[in-house]
Amino acid sequence: MHRWLLALPIVLLTGIVSAAEAKFEFKETSPTGLELDDGGRPVFVYNFGPVLKTGFPKTMARSSYISPVWSPDGTVLTDDFNKDHPHHRGIFWAWMEISVDGKKGDIWTVKGTFQDRFVAWKAKETSDSQAKLDVENGWFDGERKFVSEKVGVVVHPVDNDQRMLDFTLAFEAVDQPVTIIGTSEGNKGYGGFAMRFAPRDGGEKATVITTDKGSFKKDGILSPHPWAQVTGPFNGKPEGARIDDDPSNPGYPRNGWLLRHGFGLLNVSYPGLTPVTLEKGKPLVLKYKVTLLSGAAAKAEK
């Protein structure tokens, strides 16, 4: 036992033991990844350091995203470094068109000098009832940080084949105003909070996208919905996930979504084709709920 532990009061030592026995547990499983486990089973990996897969150029290295993500029954739901869209990366939040001081950059496709990078852990808290992860990141141009990004994730236990993850994201300009907007390419307007799914058995034809308007047969571009989900067979089992746009978010419930059956993508395309300016002292706060689904919950009509 460390000497400093011997000097602690018994009450404090009891607290340390209780934390160690908590159902949820954070552990660094690699030099770049923090894994959250629930009862010894993995929930997700938060990639705080730069990740690069063999066979991809160094320019594709990325950090500050969550993948893999496991369903309640332990099936991997997310994809990363897929050759069709190698920049897609599990659960992530990014924009293609970012402007500061007359310079434009792109964090969505991991191109150019703009990068989203880890700064500090703010909280790693666990108990039987939930886990809480708070992270401070920054948008950097080289060594200059021009946006402060705060990420909060609250993870709940599995209930009826479902697990809920509550996200709170806050973006604030460090000094000069920063403009973000969805991609102007083809007036698609995508960018913001997104989830890239692992391959489904049967691919596009076996992939079901459901929204508040029922089963969504076609792909969507800036399609307005308060929520959307992907379900299908993953490794022979019904799995999926749903994203809810929070009522407190600007634009709710008319924010457009990018919905893709083929490669499995959900994206709340905020702010779409209307630019938003980040200012110092006025953080943009965005909230989303991700519900991971297995078994009967992945089969149910929503």
C-alpha cells in the first residue's frame, strides 16, 4: 500500500473502497483510449489521443470521439476507418466548414490544419446508478486553440435491452469569433453530432431507419425530425441505436438530419445551411440522447 494511503482517515479509505467496487469503471486500455465498463463488460472507448489505423495516411489521425460502442448485449455498433468514408468515426461531433480570422478549415473529414484535440479530464465518476465523463477539448490550428470544447457524457445502466447515454456539448470561441455551417457541397448541410454504424448483415437492404414519421424508406438530406434510429442484424442479432435531439437545442424540432441506409449514418445536421457564430463568453450548448438497443428493443417499432 502507498504511504500516503496509510495516512488517510478511515472514512476516506472507506470511500476509496466503495468507488473501487462501483458497477461502472473507467480504465485506460491503450495510450490513446479510455474504456468504460459496466459490470466488467465494455460500454465504449473514448479516444482522447490520436488514433490511426494501419494502411491509412498519417493525415487521417483523429481524436476526441467515441468508438467502439457496444450494444447492451455486447455487440459492436460503431465503425471507424471504413474505406468508404474513412473519416467517419463512431460517435463524433464535427463540421466541414469552420471559419476563423478569414481562414477556413474542416474537422469533419480530418483535413487540413484544424484539429479537435484533448486538453484535460474534468470528471471520471462512477457509481452503481451511472457513470459520468467530462472532458475539455480544443479546436486547434497548429498550436493555437481557437475554440474551447467541453464534452459531458452520462451513462445509465441497461434497462429492458436499452442503455441511454446523455451528451452535453459546449463550444465557445477563445478570442476571435468562429463561424460554423453545414457543408455547402450539394446544399447537403450536414455536420454536427453523428453516429457511424458498424456493417449490418445484409447491408443497405437489411438496414431500417425509423423516425417520428415511421419507417424511413429513402435516405434523407436535411430531413427534419426530433429523433431517428438505425436498426438491423449485426452479427446475426437485432441491434441498433437511436439519437434524440434535445428540446433545449436551437432549431428543435425542425433540425434536419442526414440519414444513410447504405453505410449506416445518423447526423443531426445543426446548423444546416444557416451559419452560426461562436463567441467568447457565449457558449453554444447542444444536447443529445443516444439509446443503444439490443434484442426486443431493436425489433420494436418506435
